[in-house]
Amino acid sequence: MNEVLKVRILFIADDPESGHLWTHLLQAKDYETTLLHSAQEALDWWGGQASEMIIVDVCGPYQGGIEIVRALRTVAAAPILLLLSDYSEAHALEAYQAGASECVGKPLDPRLFLAKVRVWVARSWQAPAEALDPLQIGPLRLDTRQRQLVTPNGTTVRLTNLELRLLHLLVAHAGQVLPTSMIIDRVWGYMGGADSTLVKNVVYRLRRKIEPNPAQPRHIVAVAGEGYTFYP
């Protein structure tokens, strides 16, 4: 039986102790959390990865958080939650101008923190296709802003909104079997009695666009009774 797909969160903390406390809280709620400690580490990590949101936790001077947000916004479209110890309305305004989705002061109640995470994760799933982060997996590059897949020889394949959202989800979790119900939840935005034909139709169109032989797919593979997986 396939495991439930976990929400991915990138957490950047300038103080290791604070970072471990928050990430432990997230992991206890079953979020798949990657803890890093600088903007450069995050920039090096980003690319083939995909996260539903980014959290920046700053214990030092607020300017450090502003710079991290500004650097991440050059590569990431995901929501960014900035936590500041040195908080003021002026600092928050500067954070929003740098690209933060929300800026809050610490100390922060853990229950409120988790509620904010849930809200921003849900918003990230509902974002327009063009707001998803570009992905590179093997020789394939998914250009979300242009709604196209770029092949190793430079050929571009234009994608519809649903095709792009479905392919982005599969590529971001390459090698994992994604249940059809979860795909419908992430791509169409609802659960409960949804017709799997929705997914089959989009998969059919994608295979005709990206598979060398759509009748014998090697990239988008169906797993009987479970869902779909992607291989580069």
C-alpha cells in the first residue's frame, strides 16, 4: 500500500536550536521538513526540489531575514512565512516588499504557528499554474512560467493549465506512486467521490505530448489499483 504523500516544507533558521524546535513540531504533525541555516544553503538545495512553503526563522537582526527572503524570491514562488524576534511594523513592511507572504513576531504560540502553516500550504495548492516553481529533473526542465516542458534537445512542449499542474506534481515526487484521490485533491482541489476519469484524460493528453511511444509510456506510469508515478 502506498504511503500518504507528505507536505514538504523548507525551514531556514539562523539559530540551530530554534530551528530544531520548530522543525520537530512540524515533523510531529507529519510535515516533511528540511532544515537549513542560510540563504546560500537554500539556493544550493532549491531546483530539483519542490516545497509547498518556506519558513524563515530569524533570531538575530531582522535584516538577515529580509536578505534571505529577497534571495529566495529570485528562485522560489512558494509562500514564505518570516518569523522575527526583532519585529515592528516597519520591519514587516520591509519584509513584504522583499517578497514575504506573511511576517509575524516571536514568541508565537505553536497552535497559531501550525494554523498559519495549514493555511499557506492550502493556498500553495490553489495557486495558478504559472506560480508553481520551475523544476529540473534529469534532462527535463519544467518551465512553469511559460507553461512548457523543455526536452534535452531544446524542444519545447506547450502544456495546458491542468497538464502543467499534474505534471508538476508527478515530477516533484518522481519515483513515488501518487494515489489518484490525492492527485485530484492537489490538482483539482477537492476530494470525495471524484471521478478518476479526470486524471486519466489529462494523463492521456500528457503522454501524447511527452512520451516517445504513448502506447508504451516510460515517463508517466500507471500503477494498478494505486495511482501514477513519474520516471525521468
